[in-house]
Amino acid sequence: VLLVESGGVLVQPGDSLRLSCASSGEPLDDYTIGWFRQAPGKEREEMACISQTDGSTYYPDSVEGRFTISRDFAKNTVYLQMNSLKPEDTALYYCAAVGDPDCGAEYTDWGQGTQVTVSS
């Protein structure tokens, strides 16, 4: 599946931002979708996942309560809502897909990423 991320911009600490992951082809509701980020010099980390089966979600402890992943079936888009952004949230954010029904599987398809910069 071809994934395209958008929504990354420069924001100030404390701001909110919503990233989008869209597919122009296959329906994303056939896939489990994850959001990842990678900052310069750091490893890529998974920030959120939403399962294909029942929409259950996963977040690492580092963003629990600040980030929310959701689907819009009509728009064939998965969102990552990010609140109370911090400078350490600065990174290139990617979405990824896998045809597995639940979170925890190895992702097979990746987007190109969208840059989020949090700075005053």
C-alpha cells in the first residue's frame, strides 16, 4: 500500500498538531497502521499503533496521554493527534502498514515521512 504523510510543520512548545497518513489506493482499514518517528542520531521509535481488527490502540509510555491515533474510514486516512508538544518531539514522523490484524507485527509498507519541529 502506498502511504503519504502530511501535516508536519514548525510549532512552538505546548502547541498541538495533527499528522495525516493517507492512501490513494487500497483501503487503510485493511491494515494495522503505526506511526513512528526518528530524530537525528537516534533510533526509529514507534509512537502509536491502531489495529486492523477492532481499532485497539497502543502507545509507548513516553507519549501516553499526549498522542492519539485514529482512523477516518470515509477519508481513508489515519491521524496522529499530538498535544502538549515538546522540543524532544522534534523528528521525522512516518506511518507504516502491515496486513496483520493486530499491533506488534513487523510493518511492510512505509511512507516517506513528514518533518515536525518543536521550537520556540
